[in-house]
Amino acid sequence: MTPERPDPAVPTATYRLQLQPGFPFEAAAAAVPYLASLGVSHLHLSPVLEAVPGSPHGYDVVDHARVRGELGGEEGLRALARTAREHGLGLVVDIVPNHMAMSPRHNRALWEVLREGPKSPYARWFDIDWEAQGGQVLLPVLGGPLGEVIGELRVDGDVLRYYDHAFPLREGTEDLPLPQLLDAQWYRPVWWRLARTELNYRRFFSISELIGVRVEDPEVFEATHATVLRLLHEGVIDGLRVDHPDGLADPDGYLRRLHEATGGRWTVVEKILSDGERLPASWPVAGTTGYDALRHVDGLFTDPAGLAELIGHYRRFAAPQADRGGDWAATARRAAYQVLTHELATECDRLTRVAHRLCAASPDPRLRDRAPWALRTALRELLVRLEVYRPYASVDAASVVTEEAAAEARRAFAVPEEAGAVDVVRDLVLGRAGDGPDHVELRTRFAQTASALRAKSVEDTAFYRYVPLLSATEVGGNPGSPAVSPEEFHAYCARLQRDWPVTGTVVSTHDTKRSADVRAALAVLTECPRDWADVLAEAARGERDAADAPDAQLAWAAWQTVFGLGPADRERVQQALLKHVREAGTHTSWTEQQPAYEEAVARFVAAGPCGAPGERVAAFRAALEPHLRANVLGTALVHLTMPGVPDLYQGTEGEYRALVDPDNRRPVRFPPADDPGDKGAVTRAALGLRARRPDVFGAAASYAPLTAEGPAAAHCVAFVRSGEVLTAVTRLSLRLARAGGWRDTRLPLPPGRWADALAPERAFTGHVRLAELFERLPVALLERVGTAD
């Protein structure tokens, strides 16, 4: 059954602004005239509620009742909304239902819980396991074991202080000797390293500074959403982006409640769909935030044959072990095991406790006599084999926790009879073994742990270990099969237009590891893998005269990084590569840093990719500039004219080469309006058409592929929207040039006269030669302006 679709104030295009103390509401308001001139319909604001002071992103919310003071407070937000309205723009706001900041001195609700314990009226807000750790909330904040740092703790009236940390004291305990005082609290400050195995509150992934919120509780939902809903109903904001719904206990129920509370306003969810996964049809939302669109657009400009050759060169250059970067599936599986036994060990322990409790108390003999170790093994083996983020109540869980996965999981047991634990756990997860409170808790925790595992093991670990093509290791991507054929792309767009016509689409976000322009450049390497290997071999020989690479995989990733970025500041590249090696976790990590290795990485970057040998890569990039440009413009135009509502990340309407760190937290730099460049011109033309003719692109629009004819037909991707607007882009332009160019390849235009939206003096009818169509630019945007003469 098709769900009721949100209708009021559906955007035609949104523009994402990263608000922070250095770019508050007032700065956003000053940019409104420029942004309105681009042709977007709505500003898309990062979280606006009160956050930890100085936060550069706002996802660490501390008070849902107040608009963030550092941004200008509620009055500043209202002023921005008024300015936006005066220029015909609305506001879409990012909301964070899953977690809050674990900062008691700023988070008053949490402060009360730590002071009063489980009897606090706020205790229901937070996802705390009060049965663990003796009923104390474990706070991993100390710089060392308690015995080594106890002298650094001090009592200040009714507050316990540890450097910048402050915690409330339980009433009547302030005069106790310090050791007894600590034992008497509803919390226990501990060495930060214990977070990995001992934590008893749900986190955002493995980030202990963010505590899970129980919005499945109606009272908690009301309290945490009241301000946003009031602003929505008062017309200050128009739509919502929901951050990380996969962390919630019941995403289905939450989205139904949100839909009812908003009256069906346009809402998109940050749901990352794995390759082949579909958004649950019953969700009453407009769609996703668009990482699935990103994967398909990127894949369109990736050459599958060249990628296979590139992987071969990578394996010869770096000689990676199969499960440490040599093979994608093996690398992702090893990373999943590692994350479950390290970063998510406490989550796995909690699941095991619930499973064992269920089995021990079950009246069903089949569940009895299951040892905790066997249940833990079964849980782990099933979790690492999930191909999607998590199961949902509205989707058959057996299609997620499959029998094939269970069959593989059983092989982890040496004794076949003990492998029966896999069937027990699977039955519990699928709801086949009862439906009491503990059964619901196990299913919920399993799903939440699965989503955290997928994010940490794939996006934050394996993506930094498997590096033959860095553009393929993007949020929502499938590095094992990143190329998308034109036929697959057209089929995807047809599904979007049919099922989710006003979903969000993106190619760059605040979370993308590399901006679209960097990824578009890197994709060209799949068209010239042998050339790249030769250039790298030459650069590596020159680099040995300066500094040795600490390891060959890091070297391959570093050379690709500077190729994708182009000329870049040495310190910026060093920071990016430091993040890369810490995320990979094979030689150093965020929690077990190896200074000698990290210093070697910095020396290598300075002397190699950012030194004299790097000039060879720079020259190679310069020679490929026309083909990089074709990918950049093609990516932009396809994104802006395909089905869905395109979201532009701040500054990406012009050339934008950025990495997630340190670039994606920097204040916005708008391109000059008087000199937008080719990308800016394409962006303005496409957005202008969307604004002027929303019916051509909206929910009632149509999407039709258009196929070129002739020797180079495979290098043109074209489609028509509602019979009125035509997009055509060049695909794999380097391969095209080496094969002899367009020659007599033609594109059969639909009936009518078609004007070039970027050069209105140009018009076409009938079968247009692609050499003529792409004479000025490697892309074309045409509008039907009348019948053919």
C-alpha cells in the first residue's frame, strides 16, 4: 500500500548551510539574496537547538526547548525566516532525535538524572541500563585509572569537579570522604578506556560523548519535539531532515508519530540504503536525504573495466592482505569483527545478557542450556553478516537476518550441537520465540547494534583500508561494485519518480568523505589505470630520494588524495591523511596512537605527494583537466535534473574540492556571483529551470531515458523530464577521446524545438550531432520552446 505522501510546501531545491558560532542566523540572513538568486526554494539548516557551547555542527544537543543562543536564539531564527520569506524562500531544519550531548553541566535533563538516579522524572529520557554497573551510570571521563587521578577530583559544594567536567552530588553525600562519596552517587567516573567494554548507556555509534535518547516514549517525544513542532506550525520552518533514524528503537513508529505531529510536512530521513536495499514503503516520509542518489550518480562516471584493471595495479603496488584492503568483502568482514569486539563490545555484552536471560527463563526447551559464550558467538556471527544497516518492524526481518547468513554463522562453531545457538538467536531476532518485554528488548538492541556496527565497520574503518579507488569509498557506497551502467541508472531514476518523486538527492554533504568534485576527478582514474600506475611508479621512485612511505597502501591513498584535490596546502593534506590512518586502525588509531608511525606519515606527505615528486601527479592531473571537467559538470547537471529534490551543500554551486576533515566544518565560502565559472553557470541554469517550471520536475512529472545512436552512443547519457527539459552529459570522456571522439554519433531529440538553457541563441531539432551539441561544454541542458519549423 502506498503511504500518504507529505504535500505542503514541497521544495524544488534546497541549499544546506552549516550553522555555527562563526556563521549564525544573521550571517545566513545576509546570504539570502544571493541564495535566492541561485534558484533554490528552501534553505536547509543544520541543527538549530541549543548545543554544547562552541559546537561547530550542533548535533550535540543539550536543550530541545531552546533555539541555540550562539546562533542568535529564537528571535534570530525568526528574523532569518522573515528575510527568507521576503525572497521567496522557506526553511528546512535538521533535527536530532537519537541522541543528546553527554555533558551534564550543559544538559540539565541529564544533570537531574545523575543527581536523582532512576527515580528522576528525566530518567525515562535516556537509554541507560540501570541493571548493569551496580545501578551507576558509568562516565568514561578520567584521564587514568581512578587510583592514579583521584587527587584531581574535588568537591565544590554540591558539585563534583574534574577539570572541565562537573557532576551533581546526590543529596546528603557532599560531606562523605571522597571514596565513599563516589560510591554513593548514581554515576561512577572512570578511566575513559573503560568505555569500550563497560559502558551502560546507549551511544551514538561508539561516541561516548553522545547519549541515546528514548524518543519511542511518547512523553519523551513530546518534550524533545515541542519547540520544533511549534516553530513548524507557526510557519517559521517548513520541513525537516531527520538525523540517523537507524539508531532509534522503533524508526517505523517514530516516523508515524512525527508525520502525524507535523501534519504531513515534507520530511526526509538520513537513511543510508545499501546497494539493492529499498526504503520501507510504509514510511510516511518524502524519502531519504539522498546518499542512494549519490551512489548512482558517482557510479555513472566510473568505468567498470578500467576499475578492474586499477584494482590489479593497486594490488601489485600495495600488496595488501585480502582482509586488510586486498578484497572488499573480506576487508569489511574483518573490520566488522574488530568493531564488535572493540568499539561495540559493551553493546554486544548487553545483547548477550538479554539473550541469556531469555533462554534461561524460557518455557521452550529448545532455548534452554545455551551458554553465554555460545549466544555471544551467534550474535556476533549474525551481526557481521548483515548486508544492510538493520531490520525494521515494517520489513520482513527474515529478509535481513537470512537463512544463508545463519548457515555461514553455524560454521563458526566446532561442535555442531553448539551451533544451535545460531538458530535460537535468529528465532529471537525474528520474533519467532515469544513477544514479551525481554523479547522486544533483544530485537530492538539487535537492530540498534546492527546499525552502529555497519556505520563503524564499513564507513569508518573498511572505507579507509580498501583504497584502490577512493571515490568509491563514500557514505552509502559499494566499493566492491561501484560502477553503474546507464541502464541501471535509468531504472533507478524511474523507480524514484514512481515511488519517491520528492525524495532528497545529494552529491556533497557535511558528511561526505570527499566532495563531489574530488570524487569526479578520481573517477577519471578508472579510464586510465595503466597511465596512473606508471605515473605512480615514477613518483614513488622520486619519493624514495626524499622520504619513504610508511606503507604502500597509505602511499596509494595519499597520491590519490592529492590527485583528487589538485594543488593543496601541505598541512591540510597531512591532516587528511592523519585522519585516514587513524580511521583505518591498522598502524595507529584514535585511541591507540603510534606517534612514530604518524610522524612518518607526515614526513612522507611533505616530501612525497606535497613535495617535488608530487609535481608529476600534478602534471598528470593537468593533462587530464578536460576529462575531470566533464565528470564535474556531468555530476552536477545529472544531480540537479534527475528525479527528487536536489540539496546543494554550501559553496558547491561553484568549484568545490573538499575533504570531510578538516574542510567540511569550515565556514561557507560562496563563489563570486559575477564569475560563476562553468559549474556555476550549469548550476544556475538547472536551478532556474526547476524554480520556473516546478511541474516538470515534481511529484507529477515524468522521466524518460533518451538513447544516442552511433559509434560512441555509450558515452552519452540523456533523459527527458516531462517532455519539456532534456539533460545530456558526456560519460567516460577520456575513453571517448581515445576511441576517436563522437564522430557521427547523434541524439534523436523528441519532437519540438529545443533551446540551450546555457546559450539560448543555440537551438536544435531532430537528430542532433553530439559533436555539435557538446561543442561548448561536455554537458547540455535543453528546454523545449516550441514546435519544430
